[in-house]
Amino acid sequence: MNKNLILQNIAKHIQLNKKEADYFLTLLKEHKLKRKQFLAVENDVAFVTKGCLRSYSIDTNGFEHILQFAPVDWWIGNMRNLIPQNNNLLNIDAIEDSEVLILSRHDQLKLFDEFPKFERFFRILMERALVSANRRLMDILALTAQQRYESFCKYYPTLINQLPQKYIAAYIGVTPEFLSKMKSTALKNT
């Protein structure tokens, strides 16, 4: 278990003493995923220690719509399931062989009761996720495909050369062919 990485991630927002850190670490479950393997997290959250995951949905026409990428040192989860009778299925799978630390919703709630400062930490994560989702929505509504690609490059700079082009295209809402054409046009103009 990569204890240092997750504790460093938490330390960006709250300070833990040894007792708090040790208790938190006991609640985590290590999980390894092979490329394309699904991560089954109902209401749980996962912290990526190796590899990269993505969350996405598939529309009625079979098109994938990627909502988030989670490289190393990022959190990912399916908070949509916290809403009763939400039938929207969100898939999470590994883009490459990956390792995650999973915190179940049950254990997360126990953690909040035992050490309320963790509520602050997860509130900060949720606020950042909300801001990111709103930024993403505004990008989709207001930006051209080229501008959405530039925005992707800004927010996921480590993934530009790591991800298959089809995933980047699904994230910015274009076909892989259009993305390729758009990138080659941009190269010719430079």
C-alpha cells in the first residue's frame, strides 16, 4: 500500500496526527486492476496509486462519454449512486494496469464520526469536483472542439501522450477521426 502518497494527498488539505493517520489507513482496501477491468464502487471512493482510471457513461446509441480521468494521486468515485432511484449508470474502468486504495462509504461515514476533520477533507474534494464539473459543462456549452482540446491539455497535462486518442476524443466530445484531423491542421498552422 502506498501509504505516503495518500497521506501526502490528504496533507494538502488537513493535518493528521499519527492516531488519525493510522486509523484511516486501516480502513483502506488495496485493489489491483488489469487494463479494461471495471472497478465496482457503489458509493465508495478510490485513490489511484498506480495507473489511470476513467469514469464514463454510454448513451443509447452506444457512444461513450468520458466524465473524468483519474491518474496517480487522484480520487475517483461514483457519487451518482448516493441519489436514491438514480438509474444513470456510471462506469469506472482501468485504462492501464492500475492499483487503487478503496474507502467504502460505510467506512467513510465511520471515519467522519471518529475524526470529523475528514468530513472537511472530503467536502473539499467534493467542492473541487463540483467546480471541475461546472467548468467542464461550460467548456462543452461555450467552447469549440479545438478550445476543449486545449482545456483538456491544461487540466490533464500528464495524460496527453499517455491516453489513447479515442479516450481524449470521447472526453472532449468529438470522434477520434475529427480529433486527428484537428490536431494535424493545428500542426500545419504552426
